[in-house]
Amino acid sequence: MSMLTLLGTGTCQLEYERRASSVLLELDTTCILFDCGHGVVQRLLEAGVRHYQIEHIVLSHFHPDHVSDLVPFLQAGAWSQRDPRSTDVHLYGPPGVRQLVDGLIQLYGERSLRQPTYAIQVHEITEGCYTVASHQFEAASLPPAGNHGLRFTWHDKTYALTGDSYFHEQEIAFLKDVDLAVIDSGHISDAQIVDLAVSTQARTIVCSHLYRELHAAHLQAEARQRGYQGTLLIGHDLMSFVL
Ligand SMILES: [Zn+2]
């Protein structure tokens, strides 16, 4: 079964209920992480996936709340006595991802985050299509953080994950008519969330990256009144969708 699971729906804020940013994609037998913010490797366990089963991590951008659990993730691969990594791990991200990974390895030391028995393969992605484990993904620039949203099609449905994004034309184009969108609702206002729903008509919009409490019924009513046909949901950690 293929699933999309929100591992972390929070931000840099330290909160009981929400870890930082991450979405787990299970596409047939391939497990892919989109972002890896703080607390997320623990959530991965709760979702029933061992760290070594993740062979692909796509990073939207390099703010700590999207990348900081790369350190425990890579260290577990290299040094776990219970379940060390034996396969390569592929890291994808906007230009600069190689510098990030090299920087972490330099900071912690060559052997802290990897072993010679497998490789960390880094893929710098400019905008457009790229392949992750034989799946076609698309990267779209969503300013202002040098951020790449991720979009893909699976069984004739389209999915879009924004990472960090302000409200602008690029975001509207990115979410237009998708079946399921996971959006950064922390950097935009309630009115902009409603605008996004109305102007994109995305079938289901899940509000994530939450800096503040949102009121689903209120947002939904407002959007409905302005002609939105779909559903607005407030995300929570470990919320999942069958794809
Ligand atoms: Zn963020």
C-alpha cells in the first residue's frame, strides 16, 4: 500500500504535539522523506519505518527546521549497533545540498556520519523534473527561502508539498488543481490560506508547518463561501493518507 504520512507538522518552535517539518512517502516499497527537521527520526519509528529503510531524502531548503535531524539519521546509519545502514542513501536538494552534507561531515568527522560500506550520494536539483528511485518528481521554486516544492503524480493523482513558501503566483501555479497539497500555513495569513484554496481548487489542502493554531471549520466556511469545492484540513503529526 502507498501512503503519505506527516511526520512533523511544526516549525522551529519546540512543542509537545508537533515535530519540525517532514513528510514520509511510501510509494510501493520505496520510502522517501521530504525534509528532516528536529524530532522527525523519532516520528519515523512511530510510523513503523526503520531509519535504514529510508534510502532517499529530498530537502526543500536548508533551514534547520527542515534538515537538523539529518545528523541523528546519518549517525544512526553509521553507528547503530542494533540496525546499522548497509545501503546507499541518496540526498536531493536545491544547489547547496552538497555543501551542506560536506559541511556536516567535516564538522562531525569523516567516520561519525557514514561508513565505507555504503555511500551518501548527493544530488543537486535545479528546477524541473528529476528521478527518485524510478519515480518522476518535479521541483518548483517557491520563494523566499531558496525553497523547492515537490510535486509528483501517483496512480493518476497529483500531490504537492510546499516546504516553506510565502503566498504568491508561483505557489498558486504549483498547487493548481492538485489532488492533495501539504502547505506551509505558518508563513501565510488565514486570508491567504483561503485565497490559496479558492484560486487553486486543490482537492484537499492540509495545513502544516504550523506556527499558530488554525480553525479548520472557520477556514473551510470562508473558502466555501468564496467558491472553494475542496476540503481544508489542519495537519497533525502522524496524520496519514492512502495514495
Ligand atoms: Zn520552515
